[in-house]
Amino acid sequence: MDKYEILAMFNAKFGTNVAARCRKLTEEYHELMEVLDTANVDDLKPEHCREFAEDFIDELSDLNAVVFHIAGILGLTQDELLSMAADKVKGREKDPNYKRKHPHVNRSET
């Protein structure tokens, strides 16, 4: 299946309500975090993932599918989202508030 067929299948199966899909995104995120919690390590590295790689990749795939679907509903591709994120990372090398719509909070300080 190509990405257009997958998007059509997701639209038919899950609908195009962005808020509902965002709730599903939250659910999938929590499932991914549950897998990570089983690792019981603070500094998770790729070699730690071997023990639970299948579960981790499965949940990451689910999370990615929902992001793909939301992007598709909004008329965007994952490549476009990735390009926009890369632009922010590069822009924030010079200006920490580049394209930031809210005050930056340094999570390591909280």
C-alpha cells in the first residue's frame, strides 16, 4: 500500500476528527512510555532496547501511524513535518525562541 491508500484506509477506519486522533496520539504515547518504564533505566541507550525492542518498535510504529494520520488530515506529509522540525532546530541554534509561540521553559531547571 502506498501512503495515499493508507491515509484513505485510516480516514475510513478512524475518521478525520483531529481532536479524537490527538486523544489517540496521547494513548499511544502512554503505551510507548509504559514499554520504556519496563526498562527501568534513567539513561536509555539503543543497547538497552534489545530486551524489549519488539514491544518498543511496535508502540513507536503505532505512535508514528497516528502522527501520519493527523498530518494527512491536515494536508501535510511526514516529510514536511520533519523539514519544519529541522528548521526549528537549526533556527534555535541562534535564537532559542525561534518560531516559539510560548515562553521557553528549560525542563532541566524545573
